[in-house]
Amino acid sequence: MLSALHPIIDASDLALAQGRPLASLALTVIEHGRRPPFVGRLAGPGMVAPNDGGLDLAARLVGLLGAFLLALVDGTIIAFKMGWETWWALVFGFTLSGAIQEFLSEDRITDYLGDDSWRAVAYGSFFGASSSSCSFSAVSMTRSLFTKGASAAASLGAFQFASTDLVLELALVVLLLLGWQFALAEIVGGLVAIVVLAIVYRRFVPEAWIERAREHARTLEETECATCGMRADPADEDTIVREVDGERRYFCCEGCRGAYDPATDREAVTAGPELFSGDRWRAAAANTIREWDMLWRDILLGFLIAGLLAALVPNAWWTAVFGVGAEGSAVRLVSNVVLGAVVGVVTFLCSVGNIPFGVVLWQNGVSFGGVLAFIFADLLILPLVQAYRRYYGIRMAAVIFVAFFLAAVTAGLAVHLLFGGLGLIPPVSAAGGTVPGTYTAVLNVVTIPVLAVQVYVALEPDRRVRIGNRLAPHVAGVIYYAYKTLERIAYALEDRGLK
């Protein structure tokens, strides 16, 4: 039977030499599978082996299964490498985001976003880039600002876009996986998209539509999470119910329950003793863990999907989808940007989870602008569109969808032309690798205990006590045995005349 596997081995060598996905083995084995030689020996001259076709088919199926399993392993390794490269950036970015959310006052932000002037749009962009990273949390906070009087251009446009596509952790992940050119393009393209959104809301959306959407959001009578504002149906087994100050509160997840602060909208703090308050930093840690709780599934899924796509999907498939028009033509450029945004709509991933998928698109021939349009379309996934409909009504949800799609396409196209003219579009082989591997390993090791401390601090006091009581004997044991080991080493060195 070993001879029946020769086509698989030969095909694997050829695929690896040509840099093709291991999944291409399947096609090679199926199309060029050979009859095992022993079949001919069993059948005498002039005879036909009755199981010839069955053995040939079995060999091909074994090849198909083997190629698929190899591709799964290869895809998992690719996903792990991407996760390893970006781990420290995610921990650092979420930590900073949690702190900023704690020390910025939502009411103070609303004061700066009260009109649709370019100054208010600039403030919306700044506060958005300084706040949330989770798309769902950003949409919820935007709704809160909008209902409190913030203009549509500054809140539904600038703040909402910047709070997902201009945040620090996203820029760090883009820098690490795609390179500095993409990170710079993300910032420049983000500003272009915000300008497009502001123009749409200022010039083309009637004020009556905006005010009706605002009233719809204010009168929304649904049971919502007290922390993030997303739907929290009391009948759902995942919904957490707690009594706070004599009132019942609903939470969509454990992370939001841990991050909830009854004293909402506390004053902003930029200096003074309260900046070093333990309570404020515990709340900041809770915000960070809430972000992780809302995003870790999307991030993990994004890495896995990207790895599997890189391993399973042949280059010819990507060329068939994105290869409309001649290379370098206007048709190819426009089609790539539009298709990139469309793919972003149907991915169902968050902003950070989209980046590994963007790496796969870039490595398979999708244009620079097409990858950027894909990244910028993260606010158009269907669950968020459904949230727009619930918050603002069908008409304003349609306006938001069209505005964000137009902004993503325009930004991708504009940045592609600008960076192409300046010679800043990198070759595919130059993507990623911004931070050397040694530094990445050190930063990853350092950030693991940082996250562990944040998880511990975000827990309720009684749970912290229980965990501390359980860990104390083990920690004491580790310290004791470490001390005894060092003591023995010291005695051994002393016996050899070393002090």
C-alpha cells in the first residue's frame, strides 16, 4: 500500500516547491492518481483485476484526506504565528483603551460634539480614536452620544468610525502583520473616510431624518445591557440579572457585569490624586477585561479563518474573484476596492479580527486599496446593521450603511492612488515583520502577567479572596522550593571553593 501513496508524496513536494497551499495536493491526487503496481501483478496477463477501480478510488480518497489534514495543520500554524506576532499589541492596546474609557467623561465628550462643524467632526475623530475598540461597544456609545445631543456628523460619522478603525490596538496589529505602509495608509484613509461621512451627513441627510432617528433612539424600549447597551433579553440564559441600588440591571455577559460602574459618567480626570486612585484603575481594568470578553471570540475566529484560507484556498480562486480587468487598469482598481468592501460586509468579524483576513487578501493579489476598503468596512457587518435598524429605524440604518460603504470605497481608492503615486505601496513579500522576533517574544512574555493581573483585579472581591486562598499554598510552596534549591546551589558552590 505504500506505493499507493507515492502520488501524494510527489504532489506534496511539488506543491511546497511552488509555494502553493497544501490543499492543492487534493487536486493533484484526484487528477493524477495512479493504480497501485501490485494490482497488475495480482492480475495475470490478459486479466483485469476486479477491484482495480476501487483501489484507485481509495488511493485518491486517502490522498484527499491526507491533503486536507495537512492543510488544517498548516492553517493552524499560520493562525498561531499571526496571534503570536500581535499578542503584546492587543494586551497593550486594550489596557490603554480601558483606561481612557474610565478617565473620559461621556457628558464632556457630548459638549464638544453638539454641532456638525468641522471642529466638532475633528473632536469626534479624536475622542473616537481615544476610546473604544469593540465595534459593538462603539456603536452603543455612539448611540448614547447621539441621544444626548451630539450631531450626526460628529457622532454617527466621525466618532463611530474612529472608535473602531483609528484605535491604537488596530494600528499596532496592522503594523505588525501588514507593515508600516499599511499602518500609515489606515490613518490617512481613515481621515478620508471621516471627511466623506461628514459631507454625507452635513449635505445630503435632511435634518428631519436625523431628529426622527434621535427620537427613535431615545424612546427605544428594550431591555439592554447596563454597560454596553446591547440587547439583553431577560429570557436569554446568557443574560445576567443583578440588583444595583434597589434597581434591577441586565448584563449581556460576565465581562459587562464586571465592568459596570453604578456611578456612571464620573468626571474626567487628567491630573491630581484621583488619577492614581485604586478604584479608578480597578474600573479601568474591568473595562479592559470587558473589551476582551466581547472581542476574543472574533479575534480568535479571525486568525483561524485567515490561517485556513491561506492553507486551503488556491491562488486561482482569488484571481477569479478579484482579477476583473487587466492588471493595473482602472477597472481592476475600482473592482478590487468595491469587492473588498463587500467581503468586509459578509465576514462578520470585528475590526481587529479582520486584519489577519486582510493579510490573506493581500498575499493573494488583492490590491492595496482593496485591502484597505475591506478593513474599513468592519462597521457594515450584518449584526451591526441590525443594531442600526433597532436604534435609529430602517431609514437611518440605510443611510448609515450607504455612508459607511461609500466612505470605505472612497478611502480605499484615494489612498491607493496617493500611495501609488508616492511609491509607498509595498511588495507582497515585504508585508509584516516590523518587530524582530526576539522583541516580540520578550513583549509577549511581559504582557501575560499584565493580563493576569487585570483579570484578577476585575473580579469581585469575594472571588479574589477565594482565588487568593487557593493560590497562596501553591505560591508559598514554589517560593519555599525555590529557596531550598538556591540554598543547595550555594552550598555546592561553597564546597568547591566558590563564594
